[in-house]
Amino acid sequence: MSDTETPTGTLRQLWAEDAVKIAALLFVIYAGYLVSGLVLGYSVRGQLNSLASLTFYIGVFATLALALNLHWGYTGLFNIGVVGFMAVGIYVMAFVSKPLYGAGGSAAQVGGLGLPIPVGIFAGMIAAALLGFVVALPALRLRADYLAIVTIAMSEIVRFTFLSSTFQQFQFPTLSGESTRVGFGGGSGLILDFPDPLLAFIDVLGLSGAYDGLVRLVGQVVPNNPDPIVHSLVYGLVLLGVVAAYFWLLKRTGESPFGRVLKAIREDEDVARALGKNTDRFKIVSFMLGCALMGLAGILWLMGQGAVTPNFFRPRLTFFVWIALIIGGAGSNTGSVMGGAVFAAVLYQGPLYFQNVVTSVFQPGDAPGSFGPAISPLLSSADPMPFLLYTLDSVRQLQLVVMGVVLIWLMHNRPQGMLGHRKETAAAIPLGRRGGGAGPESGSSDPDSEPAPQTDGDGTGGAADE
Amino acid sequence: MSESITRSRPDVADTPLRVEGLTKRFGGITAVDGATFEVERGTLTGLIGPNGAGKSTTFNLITGMLSPDAGTVVFDGEDITGLEPYQIANRGLVRTFQIARELGEMTVLENMMLAPKHQRGEHLWRSVLPGARGGVVEQEEELLDRVWEALEFFEIEHLAEEYAGNLSGGQRKLLEMARALLTDPDMLLLDEPFAGVNPTLEQRLLDHIHDLRDQGYTFLLVEHDMDLIMNNCRHVIVMHQGEILTEGTPEEIKSNEAVIEAYLGGDV
């Protein structure tokens, strides 16, 4: 108790707040990026750009890690097909929201249904959830590893479906009885030629004036074309807002009787069933909700990118999300956000920054073009420079190796993730003794005097739900 | 909440559970072979037999964990053969497990809060939507009171905040029985509730069981320990090699030649 009066005690108390943990972590990450930007001698424009793209990746990985945490951390559903649900989300959204073929002088090979973007986003999420339902229905009755196999196979089926020439373009009936040319674009990708979603969103909120003001404000610092910078910064902020919304939703989901059953399923499904819980229903609802959230994450990641290709959705993206979740600690929503942020900042964007910083500080010469010239001076004259340069030059490829090493290290040394063995209590109220009366220390040796845990008399359970 | 209500007419001979011709084969082995028996309301009935007699399989068949190849299970006048475990539990027939299956990474309180049936907040939308969550919170508060009463009844309230995985074997057995009771069952099937429990705790568990039986609960108890069954049950069913060997009062069982044969390993 006296602990709280000392400054360290207050700090410790503050640290116990989840929001403070996340804010502190983000502060450290942003500070690190700003400092490395200074080292690089970035202009204001460069700094703002790097912050915007950092925010973007923190946003998408945190949302994906949160959604996966619902599957794995809470329900124990081993989903390694995350990209499949993301792909279905954005492709269905594009299908619904792209303008009709030939409308508005678009150069796109195929059109869409021309419906408003919010309708498209909603449709994309529903489609991802329905795909989740279809995948889950047969697999949920089997053991966890079968679900894993089914999900990864599904994600590849989705990718190849969007790659196939059959669905590249086809006719689709419209409400007016005619048909319109639609499609998924095949391997060459699909142009997302709907109006800019962010600007449309801002317009709906009636904040266009404020946005224009912001552009003018930034224009004072970055005279040349401030628009894209403001756009990506604001989009990053919107993504962080989405992270907050996911967090809120999943926290409420977890801290409830529903979340309690999910946790029980994760721990021992037979027990949950023996206690009268229809675990299949809980698993399916949890799986579909997570899939819808993954679909939305896919939409948010790609809808501002101008185009989407199926090969973006390779399985390794799924494993990036898994690494983010494992770093943060499965089972904890706060951990998922922190894991997403650390993954985005250190493992995903970090190596490139490291490369840039080293290159700009040391100004080394050109790297050898291939492995032979890189390794031969090291062997013949013990000159490590060409090899080091080559390594630095190959950072993009080595990134995956680094991720693998980090994953192995985590599994060995900290399988419970950054936040340690922390569990978020699954109840809608704080559990603990209420009222404070009726001391338990009566030391009664006669259990008959204790109240029975039994309540209503006629519990024949006739109205059991099916 | 605290007043204990007498169960429906414990004096009337009434059989909530009736098993007829229950049969289960695993490959070439017949684990349970035409088991037929009844359990009387408000009694503590023992089910004994040597290892491999088919006791646990019988339990699994009754509670829906396995589906029988033949035979019927009738609970409270309703045929529950082949229903899902959760459906059977929701009808008031609840089991515990041979090896206590606590939910290790949940606290004792969470374990207990899980059990009550038909919780409003088990529907996702009610737990999430701002308008509906008030009702969920209200019910959680009621449940928490019941949970504390149960914890006190079983004298494990000092463990409330502990992770269930940190409990000792005996404490887990107490937790499991307390949790099963919170589902508000009519009848409890206890699968070796005393295995791995020290004698003091064993006596406490037995006291609880007798108390609850006096309140009108019905128990079917699988147990290895002959003496324990003989001293505590009014009616004993003996299984051997998947079949019901005999049943009767402890005195009758004790003097039954076939039972002695089975237990002393006289493999005919």
C-alpha cells in the first residue's frame, strides 16, 4: 500500500494500465525512427513519410494480430490461413465497389458492381466470415491440427482461384436485368479504381474542410506537393483508430461469459461440453468473427494501394501475423497490439532502416553482385568487407532469416511473449469477493451449517437448449 | 439463494437414471456388454469393478462422450441415448472426470463462473452491444455470489484467485465437484473422485457428498476402493469384463462368490 506513495510505486501503477504500456511502446518506436531519420539526414518530408508508413504497418499488423488472438489466444483455433480471409475481404470489396465496366472512363479491364465503398467493405467482411464458416464446419469437429491444414490449404485455394483465368473476367447480372463485365483480374491483378476511400470517408464525416486545412498547414513545412504525405499520415491515424476499435470489441468479447467459454474450449473442450456448453456453436461464432476482422484488415491494407494481385497473399504473410502474435503473447489483447507494433517496427520495417542508416553513416562502396565475389576475398585475403557489404545489400532476403531466428529464440526463451504469462480475466465484472461482509474465517468444522450452492428446486432441465 | 430446497420426493422410489442393454465395442473388444441397471433418486450408488471392467466406458456412454453400439440411456423419463454431451449436461446429468480436468490457465473463480447454465452473456451480441451488456453484468454479479457460496461450501475460497493449474490433486477434485454442482444438476456421475486424494481430503469430499445426497442430489460413483464403496453406498453395482456381474447392498456384494473371484483375479 505504501508502495503507491513513492514515485516508483506510482510509475508501477501507471505501467499496470494497458493503454500506458501501448503508448510507451509506441513512443519508444517513434522516437527510434525519428532518431534514425535524423541520422539519415532525412528532410521533414522524409521523416513524415517514414512515420506514415511505420504507422500503416503498425496498424495492419496490430489489427491482424488482434484477430488472430481471438482464434488462437482465446479459442485455441490454429488458423494458419490468415491471408485467405484477407484476400477474400479485399477482392469481394473490390468486386462490389469498383465502378461498372466502362463507366467514368476507367481504364480497368473489368468493372465491379459500382456500389458504395461502405457496402463493399461490409460485403468483404461478410464474405470472409462466410468462408470461415465453410472452412470451420467440417474441421471444427476434428482436432486442432486438422483445422490448421484445412486453413492453409484454403488460403492457397483462394489465391489460385483469384489467379485463375476463369475468373479473370466474366459477366454478372445487374439489377436492371442486363449484365456487366466483372472479374478478379487473374495474375495481372485488379485495379482498384473506386474513389479514394479515405477522402470519401472524410467527406462523409464532413471533415473535408479540416483536411484541406491540414494539407495547407503541412504545405508550409513541405512546400512541394504536401497532399500525399497528409493522406498517408491521416490514413495511418485512421488505422490506429481501427486498432482501438478492434481492441474494444475483442476486450468486450473476451471479458464476458462468451469469452469464458472460449477460454474453456482452449483449455479443455471436453470439460466445456461436460458442463453443458455447445462448444461447436462457440467455436464457429468465434472463428467467423475473427475471419471477418481479418477480411477487414485485408481491405484496410490494400484498398488504398491502387491495385491488388493474388500473389500478395502468399502464406508467409500469415506467418508474419503469427510472429507478431507470438512476440506479444497469445491470449492477451494488449500483447497482440504490442506484438503487432514491435513486429512492424523492428522485424518488418527495421532491417531496411538499419540498411539505410548503415549505408548513410559509413558510405560504403558498391556491394558485390553475387555470392561468389562476396565470399572469395574473405577466403583468399581475409578481407571481410565485400561479404559484409553483400550481406547488408541482401537485407530484404535476410529479413526472413532474422524472423526465423527470432521465432526460435522466442520459443526457447519466452514462449509466453513480451507481456509474460499474463491472462486477461474472462468475466464481465471484476472477480473477487464482493460486499466484504461474512468473514470466511469462521473455521467451521461442520459443513452442514454452510449454505448450499444449490438454487432452484425443480431444475429438471427440461428446457435444455439444443 | 442460501435456503436449501429438498429435492422432489426422495422417499418415493424413483429412478432418474435407467440404463438398458448398453453395449460398446472397440474393434474386436467389447468394452461394455449389455449393461443394464438403475439408479435410485437421492442415493449414493457405487459402480465398482476391477481395471478394465468397463466402468469409465459406461460413464462415457451415459454422458454422451461416446455413443453406444446398442442399448438405451433414460434420464428423468427421457431417452438421452446418443445426445451430445452438452445436451445431456443441460438436462441435469453432469459428470466429473477420473483425472481432474481443471482449466489450468483459468483462475478458480473463472472455472466456477463458467459452469452455470444458460448465461445471458454466452451470446456474443449480448456481451458486446452496449445496450445489452448491462443485463449480462447484472447476471454476472448474481453468479459471482453463487460461486462464492459454493467455494465456501467446499472450503476452497482461499484459492479463489489462484490459477487452477497450481492446485494440488485433491484441491482440483474439490474444484471439479464444486464446478459440476454450479451447473445445477439433478444427478452427478463421479468418476473416481478420490483417486490421488489424501485421506483427510477424502473424508471431506465424502462429507460433502453425503450432505448433498441428504439435500436430494443423486450420485453414481465409480470407485476402485472396495472398502470406501462398501462403507458409503447403499447400493452397489459390480462390473466385470464389460458386464454387470451383480448388484445389491454392500453386505450382499461382500459375500458374493463371483465378486470375490473377479477381484482376486480368478480368470475363469
